[in-house]
Amino acid sequence: MIKVHDVLASKPPALFSLDPSQTVQSALELMRDRKVRAVIVASLKVLLEGRNAADVTLASIMTREVVTVTPDDGLDHCMQLMATRSIRHLPVMRGETLVGMVSVGDIVKETIREQARHIHYLESYIKGHAVQYG
């Protein structure tokens, strides 16, 4: 079973965070500059029409009850959390320490890689070639 730590191993270790008193504009600029889709404060919610990102603080829109996973959680668990709670990013915690973040895209990519490994193994088995699985 693929675990969260397998996904984290294939990602750059950089995490980006902002203080809740900073503005949404600050978050948008950081995300643009660092080419990331989420920053640690929690998930950004969609702003109500008519609100200016330069004036709205992250504290006013951040998720207060953050859903997290551990490095030893399986990807099926992550997918279930994301689907049932309608979230796209999960902070990864080892105890009280933030060690990474996985996205729905990360999980889909790793699932596709795992399926490709299964297909390769099965094709080799059918053709009678000895292949080490795993």
C-alpha cells in the first residue's frame, strides 16, 4: 500500500506559510512567485463577490479546523478524506511538526504510477519473464 511518506519523498521539501494577519493578496503573490497552489494557514476559501484581496486578512477566511494526515497514512485514506470533506490539500504532521503537504494531484499521480507498476508486472508475468515486483 502506498503511504503519504512515499508521495512526500517525490516532492521538493519546501513549505510556504503566512501569518493569519497577512492579506489574501500576500498569499496570492507568494503562491504565484513560488508556483504553489496552497500555503499553510489552511485552505483558502472563495472570497465573496465585492471583497478586495488586498484588504482581506487570511485570518478572516482560513480554515480553523484543519484536517491533517501522518506520513504513515495510506493514500486511500487521503482520497477518502478529500472526497468526503471537499478539500484539495492535506497538511502532513509528524506529531506536532508539519512535515509536508499533499494535494489531490499528488495522490492521483502516485496512484497512476502504482497502476503502471502493476501493469508492467502483470505483463511480464503473462509473457513468462521474471520480474521483481515492488
